[in-house]
Amino acid sequence: MPSFHLQIISPQRVEFDGDVESLVAPGEDGYLGILTSHAPLLTTLKDGSLTFRTHGGAGAKERYRVSGGGFLEVHRNKVIVLANQVSKGS
């Protein structure tokens, strides 16, 4: 499956930086799915789970919890998530 680049960034550090096949994120108006070649998008985030499947092989599923507000930007097969609080799991 084609992939795109994902960065998850908190005020403390870069939490994740790599290629993924899919992403489900808690947008302000509900959860949204992102795949390769998604149209450009900028949205605010609400508290919730950020779930993605890494690229290659079996494509492990990973989950992060975002809270405290933030933004998600999609542009040219790159997704940047900026969130005030990020924790792995949940």
C-alpha cells in the first residue's frame, strides 16, 4: 500500500516521525481518515485517539492520545500533527 510521511509533535519533542499507510485522527467535527494523496487540509483537533498503521511488512498499528488542543495539516503526502499533550497508547 502507498504511504505518506507523518510527524506527531508535542511542545516537548517529536513523538513520531515516519512513513505510514493510514491515519485516523480526532478532528473538531469528528474523526477523519487520511490516506495517501489526500487533499490539502488544515483542521483543529479535539481530545481523542490518533491511530495509524506504519508502512511496510505487516504494518503495525500504533495509537497515541492527543489532548489539550492542536492542529492537523495535510499537504503533499505529508501530515503534521501539533498537539499540546501527546501520550503513546490509549
